[in-house]
Amino acid sequence: MKKMTLFRLVFLLAAAVIGSVAINAQILWKISGNGAKDSYLLGSHHVAPMSVLDGIAGFNDAFASCQQMYGEIDMESASQDMMMQAQKYMVAPADSTLSKVLTADQMAIVDAAVQKYTHMPVAQFDMVKPAVLSAQISVLQAAQAFEGFDPTKAIDAAIQQKAKEQNMAVKGFETAEFQMQMLFNSPISIQVEDLMKLVTDETAYLEYSRMLTELYSQQDLDSMYELMCNPELGMSEYEADVLINKRNHNWIEQLKTILPEASTFIVVGAGHLPGDNGLLSLLRKAGYTITPVN
């Protein structure tokens, strides 16, 4: 079984939304019928800038028509929760700091990558778990697709802030603790393996990111899904089950209660939309009408 790799998470849970739009491609969908208040589902890229929304037809009208917003997490309250949970999930045990679990040669390789992306020596990250470092490098790699990337203005957080400015309630399907446990609680040995693969195979993963970015520049969910399921590049069945399928099924159960209550604007990583276990398919199976927004 292929192990879950943190460096892929940004790419597998999200999608870039830039450039031209392909014919019949879509990342913004209307949800109606089956007792639901008219609602909308947007596939996002977690590090895309707010400016990408300018290229999404119908976004402003759809957003303005909703009473509340749901994201994967409520990012404002999640940031506070992450601070409280950091010691539990992000700090390595005393016997498993980076300098103790990596060889001198490995430390040198990781140091070069860390300095490239953060401009700081790896020694400053010695106390964090390898998965934390992998996640940070992955985000910075993905952000290279966006010229002048500003992490304070990424699309998910910006939309949530926009919602609050319009007095829309903002809620999350998951807690920060759930996501931190998913990301940072695997065995240290697996985290080390993932980190080393990320920094030694950098060219391959940057190319994978570029391909996904190109597909999302066309808002092409079906082709993205094929790439995600590619055995050489994408998810194993285990990864898909943990990162996508189980979470999607959990969100659908929540939406069965949420959708009849209020018009809702939903923003999740676009990797959650396509496929048999994608949100679009699951919403249809649950009896809702799903139509593209033009």
C-alpha cells in the first residue's frame, strides 16, 4: 500500500483556478431541489489569490444570494485552535526532532530545500515534526504558480472574510484539530520518508503541480481527476479514501441538514468535486439537482 504523502496534500485537495476557461469545464455549481434552498459549490485552490474569482462566471451573483458560507474549516476560529493544539500535533517528541531522525546527509539536503523556500536554516525547524516541514514546503511550491503570491490573501480565507463583511455566517465541515491529526499524526518514520521524497524528487512534484495547475486553468475537473488517480503521480486507493472519499461522505451527511435550512455558499478544494465519490456525484445520488453556473 502506498503511504499517504503530505507533500501531495495541497495538490490533491485543491486546484488552481487561473487562466482561460475550457469549453464545458466548470468549478462553480448550483445545488437545488430535494428541499434544498438554492446553494452553490465552488472548487478552490487553497493557495490561489482572491483575484482568480474575477474569471469565474456568475460568482458574484451566486455569492450575494447566499445567507451563509461553509468551508472545510472556519479559518478564523481554526487559527486560534491551531495555536492551542500546536504542541500536541506539530511539535516533535524530544527523541524525534529533525536532527535526531535525519542523518547528516539528509539534514544537508533538507537544509538546502528549506533555505530555498523559507530563507531560513533547517536548524530553526528542528523541533517541529517532519510533516509540518513537508506541508510548509508544499504550500510554498504550489504558490509558485501564482505571481506575486500573498499568503494573507489566499482564496479560501479571503472568501470567508468577504462573507463576514456581508454578515454571512461562516462555518466549517471539520475542526482544525481533525485536520491537524490527519496531517501531522502519522508515525515519524513515515513523515521522514515523505519529507525526503519531497526534497529529493522536487522536479517531479513541481511538474505534477504544473500539470494540475494547467488543468485547473481550464477548470477541467474530469482531467484533473484522471491525473489524481494516475498510479505514477496521484493517489493510492488508501490516500483517496482518507483524503477525499471519507471526508466527502461525511460532508454530504452534514449537507443533508444544512441545505434545507439556508442558502449556502460552499467552498472546498476542487479535488473534492469530481469522481464517483466526489461531491457532485454524491449530491446527485442524494437527490439534489446540480447545474453549472454560467
